[in-house]
Amino acid sequence: MSSSSQKLQSVEKTTGLHVGEIEPGVKKVDPIITIDKVHRQFGGLTAVDVDHLEIPRGVITALIGPNGAGKTTLFNLLTGFDKPDTGEWTFDGDNIAGVPAYKLAQKGQVRTFQLTKALGLLTVLENMKLGAKHQTGERFLSSLFPFIWKKQDDEIAEKAMGLLKKFKLDAKKDDFAASLSGGQRKLLEMARALMSDPELVMLDEPMAGVNPALTQSLLDHILDLKKEGMTVLFVEHDMHMVSHIADWVVVLAEGRVVAEGPPDVVMKNPAVIDAYLGSHQDVDLGAVTGRIPKVSE
Amino acid sequence: MDWGSILSNTAQQLLSPATMAFALAALGLAIHFGFAGLLNMGIAGFMAVGAYGYAISILTFGFPWWAAALVGIFASVILAIIMGIPTLRLRGDYLAIVTIAGAEILRLLFLTTANQEITGSADGLFGYHASFRAANPFPEGTYGFGPWTYNEVEFWVLILGLILLGLAVLFVWRLINSPWGRVIKGIREDEDAVRALGKNVFSYKMQALIIGGVIAAIGGIVYALPSAVNPNVYVTSLTFFVWTALLLGGAATVFGPLLGAIIFWVLQAFLSNVLPALVSSGIMPFVTATQAATLRYVLVGVGLVLLVVFRPQGILGDKRELTFVK
């Protein structure tokens, strides 16, 4: 592990993203997403209750928090897959509250899913082609006449092959996506998302269930996205990776933003240690939850 | 046993209007289920609006046959929209429930005596052939050879049916092998993933429902062209027979529905001829001749079960699809 942790330190971080003192809801120099008073309730459970949050542009932001903190719900709200009870949020300055998911994707905000959604009985190449935007051949009437869309389709295929090569999936282009391993599907989903030339890439637990070697290459791909000028927002549990690649970390707990800031600052925040990292590592878990009376007392 | 007549009757079925109608209906269902993943259990309803739209337009409103056919097609578009708007936003199973109910409601509307003037109630509709036969380009006479010998009217139905079937197959083949087809196949696999890639999933599902419904309605019209329209035809078991034909040939293929419909009807014709013959010649003494004729439906059911268990992708389906059961 020593060599890999040395490598981990070598990533250059972007700093100076915020304006004023670091606190939950701090203003950013150049926010791509701003969220105001977004509230989502499932029955009696408040899943998301974010007062104000800004996601900085052009950098990698990690969204962390304990299970049930509302990370995926917030993701679903931002991407139009779920509707909040109240609240407003903007993308690139446009108000996008209530805009359906497919329109947000067309605006340049693309997401992946925690449970990978590779389209099993489509080939890897077809999966990739599906990611491209503004396809003439996807309109019903023009789809009947190949001469209208063939040229564009070939260009899309060429672009797809370029991306597949980068993600080392080019040899599998004619295989069904269902035949890929779990990790390869994660790669495919990410590559497919990139086919639309997004401005903002939202990754929901990109590393879950991926072996260490593949994790390293996934991390490199995420860092590449930043290098190419894209904004990345991702949900992750592994603090090691978060501190490795994220420029900014937002911590959710019980639906609220409890802390945010550069990774090294956030990790030392007592609220974060309390809510997520855990201050009771040395105490019996039963005692922490209060279900089992402490033996020593 | 008269093998000559058994085989001749069987061979006739190969090019019968029923076979072509089933092939068209199964092709429409292939768009719905095989490519877009829409579980339409009311394909009989789409065939019924096609057939009734055609017959009512001629009998009640005096339309020429081609305009009547367009009315039948238009009616299926309306039916698809009515069924789709409330259900396409829901999970697939709900569409199955709504479509099966929708088809039954339609059948009962056609059956009820309240509309007898227009729909003919239980007697159905007949005697609407004048305009169609007047348009027959073939002069009086006999056409074809062997078991496939037709008079000029039957031949006109056959040729028109084949042309429509050919056009429908070409149309679907083009559609499926285009980026449009890629999107609806993606929706079949996982509609949220396709939504996340910026496609208007609801619109694509609606388009698929309409296109498949129109092709099924054309099937209904071809079914009605030579004979009559009877509400007892458009029952739920018709839906299941079309499903059988589709699954037999391969749900996610273009030529599968065609092959499935042919096999289904040729086999039906063969069994309905050979089973009673077996009884009368004393080979199957344990059933009566009438029972033997119905036995074919039992065999079709058994065949469908075996097919779904052992070859779920159908005869023409991609073998690789078997490997990845979701």
C-alpha cells in the first residue's frame, strides 16, 4: 500500500474555490450549481433538507455522508429523477427546478447510477452511441432513411471507439453489455456518459464493488475529466479516495449539509467525525446506539 | 387417412389471410414487446379497432374501402394514445393490465346490443365487400396452382395482404436498424439509463405503442378483408395466440413474427386435420373426433410452455440473449 499512497499524494488540488469563511453553504467563486431551500420528504422521513449549497465549477466535488444521509436523493433531485416538495436550484445560471431528467441531460448535466445501468442486450458500441446528443436518426421519420443519418452515425461510432479505447473496452465493442464484468460496466457507463460532451458529470458511487486495480484507473479517468474542463460531482464512501481526488467535499447527514470544505479541513471537522467518520471507534457499537446497556457502567 | 387432403389443407394455410393477419399483428407486438419492452396484452383490441373501423366506415358511412382502411388505422392511433397517456409513465406491468382491460372493454362495446345498429352486436358485421371487390385489378378466373388455387377475389386479398406484409416488414426492419431503434431497445433494457442520456423516454414509448398498434390494426383489416367482422374473434385468446406466434419466431426479431405466424397457423391447420383423422381411423380411440379437434389448443398451450422454458429467444432470436437472463 505504501507505493500507492505515495502516488495518492501527488495529485494537485485546486484551491481558492470559496468566498469568505468556510461554513456549510459558503459562497463559491464560480458555482455551476446552486441549491436553495430544497426539501424532500418521504412520508415522515426528511430525506433532504438543504438550505443553501453551491457546487464549484471545473473541479471535483465529493458528496459524502453516512448511509441514509440523502446523498442519492439529492442526486436524483438535481438530475430530475425525483421532485422536491419545495426548493429551487440552478444549473449554469438557469433555473432547473422541475425540469425533466432528459432535458437536463441535454443541457449538459449527465449522471451515472449507484446500481450500474448498462443496457444488457445492446452491444457495448450501441450503448456508447446511445449516449451521443442531437442524433438525426433518432427522429422517427428520418430514421427510415439511412442516407440522412448514416454519416452522423459513423462520426458518433468513431468518437465512441476513441472513448472505448481510452477506457480499454474497445476489444469488447461487439459484445453484449450484459457479458461485461461489474467493473467493466462501471467503465462503460462512465464512457457512455461522456459521449454527450457534458459540462457536469455526476457519478453515484463510481467505486462501489470495483477491485483496487480498476479503482486506480477509474480515479485516473475522473481526474482526466477535470483536466478536460468538466465539473465532477460524485458520491463516495471511501474517505481515502475522496481525500485523494476531491478538491472540495460536502458532508451530508440526515439530509442537511453539516460541513463542507477542502478534504483535509473537512476531515478534521468535529461535526464530520461525529456524523460520519465516527468518534466512537473504540466503543462497543451497541453502547453507541444505546440499544445495549454499557457493560462497564 | 387421406393424407392428400390433410397436406393440401395444411399447405393452403401457409398463404391464408389469417396467417398474414397474424404475421402483421405479431410484427406490431414485436415493436411493442420485443423492441420497446412494452407488455401489451391487448393486441386483439388493436386488431379489433382496425377491423371494426374498416367495416363500420363502409357500412355506416359509405366510405370507399381504402378510406375505410385509413379510418381503421387512425382508430388504432387514437387507441394507442388513450391507453398510453395514463400508463406509459408507470412500470411495464401496469400497461399489461390496462391493455388487457382496454381490449376487453372494446370487445364488449362491440358486442353490446346498445350499439347494434352500428356494430352488429353478436352477429358482427358483414357484406361490406362491394367497394373492395370493385377495386380488384385481376379479371375473373382462377390463379395459382396446386393447393394454392384462388378465384380472383381471394387472389386480390392475397396479393394485397402480401404487399402490406412486405411493406410492414421493410418498414420495421428499417426502423429497428436505425438510431431510433437503438433508443427503443435501450428503453427496453433500462428506461432510466436512457432518460439520463437525454432521450424523451415517454415520447419514444408512445411512438412505439402507436407504430405497433397501427401495424396490428392493419393485421385486423387484412383479417376482415375477405370475410366478416365478428366480436367473438377479438377475444383475449386471440391476444395469446398472437403472443404465441411472436415468441415462437423470436420477439426481438423482424422476421420472427412472420415465421412464428406461419408455423402457428400451418401447425393449427395440420393438427385440426390430422387429429380427427387419427380418431376416425382408430389410432386415437380414447377421444371423440370433436374432442380431437379441440386438442390442438391444448397442444398449442403445451408448446408455448416448452418454448418459453427451453428457447425463450424464439426460433430466430439471438442465441447470446439466452446467456444473460436478467
